Amino acid sequence: MNRIFLSLGSNLGDRSQNLKKGIGLLEQLAGKPGAISSIYETEPWGYDSDLNFYNQVIELFTPLRPFPLLEAIHEIEKSCGRDRSAPRFAPRTLDIDILLYADSVLEFPELVVPHPNLQERQFVLVPLTEIAPHVMHPILNKDMEQLLQACGDDKRIIQRLQ
């Protein structure tokens, strides 16, 4: 089993339900959830919009290798109404990103792990630090708590929902 961390986000439809459905489908198709962070309402990152995101991070134990995992994630996003033909930074029903895959470092056009912007995004670091403050970034050699303290992201975490 591989210990991985995934970020889930939603800013269209029933955001809370979209996250719950995504986690349920991850359990069915990809593995066993471990720790699950609180849900945070956050400002969009990368574009301006009045549609705030609900973001959450989960720990998952999966037998899947990285590319089959990515395929399962795309299937889950699609089943939750995600339109992958939309612009990169656009509103979405469900977005799932692989943040960390064990201690792996992967660099392919369609998959980069650790997520290349992990250390720049409070909406990822806050929930990730909540559930795994001492997990190390395999390239930067800093734990999540250190990365959060150094993060210069000015997008607000509006509120912690649960």
C-alpha cells in the first residue's frame, strides 16, 4: 500500500456534497482513506471569481501506481460533473490533485509529484498541515508545517467549516 495525499476542491453546485461524493468514490476505486482534514472555504487561486471553493485534503492508502491512480481520479471527477475541457483555472464541481505519492518524485507531462505548486497554496497547506504536519516534502526537505509558515500566498482562508 502506498500512502498518498490528495487535495479536493469544489466551487460549483453543492460543494460539501461534491467533496463527500469524491471521497466515497476514491474509497471505492482507489483505496482506503486515512486522515481527512476539515473543509475550508477559500478564495479561488489563479483567477478572480465570486465562487469560493471548499477545499479538503485526505490521506489515502492505495495499491494503485501513479498513472492508474490518475486515471481513477479523472473518472471520479467526470462522474461528479467535471468538464476537463474547461480552462485550467475555472469553476468546477470537483478537482482532485495528487499532492504527495509516498516519497516519490515523478515528472511527466501529465503528472508531476509532488504537486509543483503545493508549497505556494494556503488552501492546500492549511488542511495538509492539519492532518500531516510533519510529513516531509521529498524535494524541498521541509515538513508541511515549515512550508505553511513560509508560504507567501495572499488568498484568504475564509473559514474552517468542520
